[in-house]
Amino acid sequence: MTTAIVTPAPRRRFDLSWPILIGFSAVLCALIVLPMSWLVFYSFTDKGRFTLENFVKLATDPTFTAPLLTTVIIATSSAIICCAVAAPMGWLVARTDMPLRRTVRALVTASFVTPPFLGAIAWELLAAPNSGMLNQLYRAAIGDPGAEPLFDIYSLGGLIFVISCYTFPYVFVLVANALDRIPGDLEDASSILGGRALVTARRVTIPLALPALLAGALVAFLQAMTLFGSPAILAMPAGFHTMTTKIWSLFQYPPKPELAAAASLPLLVLTVLLLRAEAMILGRRSYAVVGGKQGDPRLVQLGVWKWVALGVALFVLMNPVFLPYGALLNAAFSPVATQLVTFSTATLHNIHFVFFELSATKLAFRNTLVLGVLSATVGTLIAVVIAYITARRAITGWRGLAFLATAPVAVPGIVLGVGLFLSYTRPPFVLYGTLWILLIAFVTIALPAAYQQLQSAFRAVNPDLEEASRILGATRLQALGHITAPLLRTSVIATWCFIFVGVIRELSAAIILFTSETKVISVLIFDLNESGDLGAISVLGLIMLAVTFAVVIAINRIPGFGGARLRNT
Amino acid sequence: MKLTRRTFLASSCAAFATRVAAAPPAEAVTPALIEAAKKEGKLAFYTAMDLPVAERFAKAFEAKYPGVAVRVERSGAERVFQRIAQEQASNIRAVDVVNTADAAHLIVWKRNGWLEAYVPEDVARHFPPEHQDPDGTSALTRVWLSSLGYNTNLVKAEDAPKSFADLLDPKWTGKMVKAHPAYSGTIMTATFQIARDLGWGYLEKLARQKVMQVQSSTDPPKKLALGERAVMADGNDYNLIQLKERGQPVEVVYPTEGTPFVTGPTAIFKAAPSPNAARLFQSYLHSREGQQLLVDFARQHSLHAQVTEKPGARKLSEIRLMKDDAAGVEAQAEEIKARYAKIFGV
């Protein structure tokens, strides 16, 4: 180990980093490689014997090829919509003098923490073709109660819309964060050299934000592709399947895990290809922008246009936040979920039902909170280490680690659920029926996004700073602790919240891994949706959102975090 | 086969075993049982019945036997079935009592040897003998129908469909909602009876009517009440009756071809973590009190001889019914799910 020779430190300052790095790598392998191995193994078998039949069926049976095509259409459209909406909004918030920028950021946070299945249910209340409140309003406005609906949420377009509503924050966060970190000096240099606003944007700002935008597009595509909740709620009434709902249906009795495993492999392959493409695009340039000196970002003066910008931003935010929250609030107090509540019709029946009759409420909330805190803590720890290793290329084989940390994004939560189910229902690790198996699932699912986020944060911190510290005699860990960690504090807190919120939103793995004693809120809401209990869903959903916001805000205010402001989660 | 002493012994043992397997004597609720149940303190009730109904049973039971908490685990019967299979296969013993909406499940559970024989006194005394399980491993808790229905704001009574055949009229295209046999036991049972009596051709034609597809049979009545669809192609009658009594604009239609007849038995699992609480709950569900709640609140039908119907309620004997056949459903369940998915696309 060259560092040990170079460092003129006494023996007691032995660099602990290698054992730690290797330990974490092993954990990562166990988290991801084990269930994936079972999946691949299963995909080539049928009741224990080797076969390629699953893949033949996958490629030829229209009940599989149609959902695959649908899924690709949904993922592509959602990624494009997300980038088209989120990138300009990220720019407005980070680099212009648009009013209420902090409020807009907070509202994007709100749309991020909204579970997609809850959003989908809220949009059913709003835009179901006949009972949807927006369609009712439209019919009342034109005075024709029999008119064709203005919106039909039970359609491919409706599903893409709802998925985009709750996926665009991923892109927004990445873009806005990247723009925050671009020092004003570079843009100033451009203007001093005579570059006008557009030229500066084209030559400086956009290229520097490009990696974040590409990463955002990638995350959006993969999120949309592997999402289960929204399709499960909207696709069935619309009469089609996506890959995730199809895979879920394969676990109906009698379950066909072999086929499900095979059906998940195309998604995995697609993701690998996308990751390769991203690496090729980004690999040739260096994007370190946070160095020893940094100028403050320069804000673009929009003039009167700033009010237009604000109007557009608020209009966009109506779709994921204002309208759905309003619909849920209305349904919570209304005797009929899609009727506008008035003082005379308002009822506390739903609230009474959820708190005093629904026997699953307390347990589900407890499970969800315990899992949220544990997963966020464990997941952030792992993501930090892996992101550090890959960003600094600290050990040989870092590429493999980067792949492993990103790979779970290609595995629909539901399939990961089955992989874990197969791995942990037999000795020596019997974890099914405990919260541990859900913890493993949630950490694994959260890892790719957490890792991506921290890795781009690491990438933006110039290694010079760490190197300076190590030349002065610090070990790798000390350099991390004294130099890198303070610089990354905001990102780390953001990642913690990111995972916590992700756990609360998670449905697809939980739907396979829960037992009646380890039920979480998302599964409870999903079960309530199955039987159409919209009032109870609204109450539970609103409480869930309140708890989420409370935790995010509280973490943000803890004095120990040195007043670090959580700007984007 | 030569008759040796050993084979003779074996066959007489088998004969003895069958006699033992017959229903055990009926048991009353004793103070000892209540005490033992309280010591266990809780039970898990897996069920497919509409959630507010299940929670109402749970709360009424808790009020009668304080100290025994009931946790309701509710989803569509086919998902309950899947859940139990998954848990049993992994040696997770979580379920105490299960009430399903697909009587075929009892055949499978019994065959697997998972069920505990227990006959509550009320079942032996007041339930018709032909509806009593010969082994005493389950009791027929509730009966209801998978009817048609319509929203009275959207459809006038004279225009409403009267039969399954009426649903194929082009005027209902895009206006109907139905539930799914891979999620709902009611719909699995109903689909079996409809396919048997009307043929799959009917379902193929129905699928061309652009029917909105939901999961649980408890959902179509609620979608009707919202006005999301005008007509319900299947679902259940009890939710419609509840909604109507609450002033919602819905009406039940029992189709002229006959209405699918659904039975919902309840059983105790052998490996129940709270066996005494399970017995106490089973006794309560089938007591006169529990069964009266089933009729008055849940608006389903009871087989308990002492239970009184609400005045004005339709009696089962006044409705033309399709015949239930749990064994037939058990044999065809997989084929029904596959064929249905092919026809309806989901």
C-alpha cells in the first residue's frame, strides 16, 4: 500500500480505510448479488430443470411483448416530459431572480415526497372520466352534463401524466443542485469576455449542468420504467398491463417466479445499456467545479418576465401538489369522495374510521417509521462509502462497485422482492415475516438514487482539497472527516431524507415481502384502494404526508447539523 | 392383495381415522375458553369481506370480550389465498381465523391439513345440516350474491338492464364496471357460474363493451355510487344495499338468467398462534348476535335459524339463483384466471 509508505505517520495511525472499504463492498455484494443470482437462476428454470422456455414465451407471447412495449413508451415519454419541465424550472430557481424561489423548491419537495400511488389515487378523484372533479367542473362550465370527458386518467396518456408528476422532482433536484454549485466566476468570465446571456448559458451553464440533466433523464426513465404503484392503480381500469403490473400478476396463485424472473431481465439489460451510454457521454470530461475558491452564483435578472416565470412554475406545481392535495383533503371530509364538501355535508366519518375502527392503522404506522429511519441511516452510510470509492477510484474494481450500486434500479422492486423472498425464506437466513427483509429491500432500492446523488456531489468536490490534507499527513479517513464531509453535509442530509421519503413511498417490494404483522402504510393504502375505500385512503394519505413533512423539516432543523439547509430533496 | 393381519390392521385403523376425522362435538363458549383467549390477548382475522364490515365484527367482538384485540387483514379472497400459501410455505404462522369469499379455498386448505376442526354450538344447533361441514373444519358464515346494479342518477329504472344479455346492448359500451376473478373470490365464484350457465361466449362479448376493470367485488358498488360508471356488470349486492340505505343513488338488479350465488365460510388454522381466541371469535361470528350483525349491518344473508331479516329485505328464496359448486371452482380456478386475462386483457 503506497500511502502507508509515503505517510510519515507513526504506526498507531494505521489507515483503517482499506478494511472498511472492503467490508462495505462485501455488504453491497450480499445485498444485490444474492437476490439477483436467484433471479437469474430462476429465469432459466422451470420447476427445477434447466430451460429457455421462459424467454421464448417472453419474446413470442403478446401478453408479454405488449406490456414491454407499453413500458418503454411510458418510460421514454415520462423522461422527456420530466426533463422538459424540470430543467427550466431548476434553472429558474437556481439562477434567476424569480420571486418565491424557496417556496417553489419547497413545493417541488412536496411533490417528491408524495407517494406516486397516492398521487395516482388523487388523480382518479380529479380526472376519472365521469366522476372526476375536473370533468364535473368542465361539464358544469359548458352546461352539458352528457359531454365527453375532458380528461381520462384511465388511459396511457393519463398514466404517463401521473408518472411524470411524481418523477420530475428527481430531474429538478439534480439540475438545481448542479446549477447551485456552478461558481459565478465562470459565468462572469464569459460575460467579461463579451458573451451575452444566451452565449453564456450555451457555453458555460448548460455544459456544466449537462451531467446532472443526463443523470436526471436516466433516473426519470428508470423510475418510470420500474414504477409499480401508479400503473397498478391506473392501468388495470384502463385495460392494459405494464411490465411491473404484469410481473406482479405472475405471483397470483399459483405463483410463477421463473417467468417473473425472466420478465425482469429485459429491464435489467436496458438499464445496463443506458448506464454504458451515460458513462460514454460523461466519461471524457472533468466536471469538478468546487475548488478551493468559489464565487457566489450570479442571478440572471428576468425583469417583468419573473412574474410570468413564477406563474408557469406555480401552474406546473398545481398538477403534482395543489390539485391532488386538495382532492385528498376534500375526500377526507366528504361523504362522497368526489363531491365538493360543504359545511353542511362535512363529515368526520373517515377520520373516525381510520383512527378508531381500522385495526391495521397503528401497526402500519409504527412499521413504516421504524423502517424509514433504519433504512435511511444504513442506506446513507453505504451510499457515502460507495460514492467515495467510485468518485475517487479508491480501490481497484471500483467500476464493479459502481455497477452494483446502480444495478438495483433496473430491478423492479417487485422482482427484487421476489429475489429477497427466495433468498431469505430458507435457512440459514430466515428473514421473511420480519422487518429485516423489508429493511434490506428498502436499502437496496434506495441505493442507486442515493449513490447517484452522492456520487455527483463527490465529483463536484475537487480531489485537490483531500490531497492537500493527505500531503499534510492525514489518513484517508481523516481527510474525509475534515475536508470532504463538511463540504458534503448538505448532500448527505439530503440523501438521508431522500431514502426516508423513498421508504414511505415504497410499495412494489413491500407488496411481495409484507406479512400481516409487517404491513406498512403503502400496502395498507393499496389494499384500501382494491376495495375502493377512497375516504379512508385520503385520511391515511394525508397523515402520511404530514408525518413525512414533519420528519424532513425536523431533520433540517437539528442544531447538530450546523444549520445546514436542506434545499432539495 | 392378500389379506394379512398387517393390512387388515391398517385398513381398520384407516376406518377408525375417518371416524375420528368426522366433526368433533359442538362446543359452547365457556368461561375457561374466554379466560384462555384473554391470556392470548389478540388474534389475526384474515378476510375478504368488505373492510368496514370486518372491522365492525372486530369491534363488536372486542366490546363483548375486552382484552382480546382483533387485527383485520383484509384483501380480495384470491389475494388472501395467495398470502396464506406464501406464509405457510415459509413456516410463518400468523393467521388465526380466515373468512373467504371463495369456498373452493376451503377444499385446498383442508386437503393440505391446515385446518382445525371446531364446531361452535350455534352452528350445530341452528345452522341447516346440509350446510354444515362434515369434518367440522369450517362454518358457513355468510351468503351473498354477485348481482348487477346501476346508478339511478345516470339510468332510469325502465332503461336499466334486467339481465346479463341486456349488458351486451351497445348503449352500455364504456359505461360498465366489473371486478376481477384473480383478486376477488366473489368474482371467481361468479365467473365460474356465469361461464357454466351462459358460456364463455357471453364473457367474450362483454369484454368488447369496454368495461372498466377493478379488483375487489366491493369496488364496483362504490364506483357506481360515485357515478364513475352507470352500470355494474358484477360485484356484490350487499354493498349496493348498504349504499342505497345510506341514501346513495344506486339500485340492485338480480338478472333474469339467475344471480351468481356466493358463500363465505370461516375456518380456524391448526397452527394458529392464538388458538383459544380463534375459537372464541369463531363462536362469536356464528352466534345469533354476530349473525344478526351480518344481516343488519353487513346486509348479507345468514343461515342461522334464529336470525331475523330486516323488514322489506329481499329473501334469497324470492331470487332466481345460479348454483354454487365449490369443487367445480377449485378444479377450474387456474383456467378461469388464464382465460379471463386473455379475454379482458388484464
